[in-house]
Amino acid sequence: MFSEVTTRRSADAVFDQVAGHIVGGELEPGTALPGERELATQLNVSRSVVREALQRLAQAGFVEIRQGGATRVLDYLTGTDIDLLGRLLVRADGSIDAVVLRSMLEMRISIGADATRLAAIRTTPELATRLTEIVKRLAATPDILEKQDIDLEFWAAIVSGSQNIAYRLAYNGLVATYGPLREVIAAVVKPELDNVTGHRRVVAAVGKGDSKAAERAARSLLESSSAEWTQLLDALGQA
């Protein structure tokens, strides 16, 4: 099952290979992994490298290490966190998982709308000024990828303004996961990026401290590209 590790830092490569088999379903929950000696032989690395990788897998929630017993695969969906999204989104063959992408989209809308509500409740003159300046740059930029970067800056400011640390960390995770698909996502969300009026409505509501209006405006803006997302998800689901 396992292939020889010849590149990259050995423990990293072992971690990625075993985690890939778990996420891919080749190693189901409850499955006992080979012992350290056998794994080291299969992977052509030292036992210390295997031990380090297994400890990291255990810390990440992929396996359970039992002293004197077998190391067994856990159900990663109940034991891991948002850092796993990137691996789940892009399969081993390079294809995109439509269900994971849809889940991320739903999470983005939910967090964005509620973070905007909180940002309105906790608004400051500095936040309103910063958002206004960001939207001016968005309106003046014709390049789609630059628009996307500015839009990410806009939502980062909103999430930071919400003063919700959990939302901020979740947002960071989403942005990091979207990274490899930057150009694809930019094309899909073009209606949202071009919706300068929608961005201005968000800024106005946040600046006034109107939490209900801010939440509505944010949700409307984030759903500007719903048709494009649906088309992409349908295409991925049929792939």
C-alpha cells in the first residue's frame, strides 16, 4: 500500500502519505496500521521518522496510538479541524470535491453575514473609514485578480471588526484553502467583485451601527454569485 519516500522532509512525506490514504478512504476508521518496523521498511525511512509522523497524525486526529497495541485509524471528520479542508477539497488526483466546496461556500456566507452584524454592533470610525477606502480601491481596479485580493482585504477587515477571534481563525482557514483555486474562484465570484454598490451598502450599514441592515447587506453581497457557484458545483458533481 505504501510507497518509498524519496523526496521532501521524510516525516512530512510520511504524514502526507498516510493522511492521504485515510482521507481517500483506503484506510477506514478502526483499521490497524502496520507496526513501526514494517512501515519503516515499506516507506524506506527510519523508525524514528515513522514514529515522528505517527505522533503528528495522532495530534491531528487521524490515528490513535496505543502503548503496546496497534495504531488505529480514527474517523477524521470527528477528530480534525478546519486545517484539513485543503486536503479534502483537492483530491489526490487533483480533482475538486463539490460537496466540500459547497460546504466552504455555505460557511463563508454564514460567517460573513454574522461577522458583519457583529462589526456593526462594535463599529468604530476607524473601521468605517478603512472599509470606505477599500471599496474605493475595489471600484477603481479593472483587474479581476486584483479585485479578488481587495475583496479579501474587505472581508478580513469586516471579520476583524467583528472582534470574534473564532470567526477570524475560520476565515484565515478558508482563505488559505481557497489559495490554490484563486483564478477559478475569481472568475466564479466576478458578479460579487463587480458589485461595488453592494459593498457600499455593507459599509453604510456598518458605519451607522445598524446590525440588521448590515447582516442583510452582507448576505445579499455574498450571494451575488449564487448562480455562478451553482453552475460550478453542478459541473463538478457531474465530473
